[in-house]
Amino acid sequence: MKSTQWSAGMYATVGGKGITSRAGTAGARMLLDKVGMPAAISAALAGTTAYPGHDRGRVLTDLAVTIADGGTRLGDVDALADQGELFGPVASVATGWRVLAETSGRLGEIAAARAEVRAHVWEQIAARHGASRRPRSPAPTSATVSCSASTPPS
């Protein structure tokens, strides 16, 4: 499989130029790209173009990677953006807020895209390694995201 553009030429080393403490984060992002998660979410959100310029699947998967990296607020996506040499272009915090607001009514479509990718990954695992003990899927869950904007005191 071809590597994604942002990860082309990336390799692991114990020393040298361009060292990052986010190597595991880059691996998680690469895995999401390799299994097609950003593309599946983008396809599910086709027609969501209120703010063109950033792929919705990429923005949402970068937010997921930020959470996996220990982020606790949307602004923590800057940890990825600050390492452009490693991650390539990452949407701004403001774009993250816009994408979340724009897609909040389409959580079912996003969940369906995620389920489709997971099913495909399990099919690939079974094809390569034979039947495995696939974990039972938990009951469907939903998350409610509530946010408000406020101006900090001067």
C-alpha cells in the first residue's frame, strides 16, 4: 500500500535530526490513514462544505489522534500542527471548532463510516490470519458535544 503524502519517507531512528516525542502519535495517524478512516468519514460527510479547504475526515481524525495523544481540549491539536515537518498540514483550532459544529448533526453517518472501516479491518485480519476471536461490539453509544464560545477577560 502506498504511504500517505505526509508520512512519505518517515522512518524510526534512535537519534538524529527531526526527533519528536510524538512518534506514537504519528503511528496512530498513519494507521488511521492506512485503514482508510479519513476517506471513509469524508465520504460519509459528502456535501458538508460550509467551510471548504480542509477535508472533514482529516480534521476529525486529527482530533481523534489528539485525544489519543492525551489532549483534553480542542486547542491541543496544536501539538500536531506545531510539528508540521512530521504531520504535514493540520487544521487550525478555529477550523476544528467549525468542523465539529458543522458535523454535529451527522454523528450517525460518522459512526456508520467508522463501523464500515472496522469491519473491513477485521475482514483483512481474518483473510491473513484466519478466523480470530473478534471482540464483541459494545452496544451502540452516542456522545453529546456541548460547547460555547466566550471572550476571555482582558
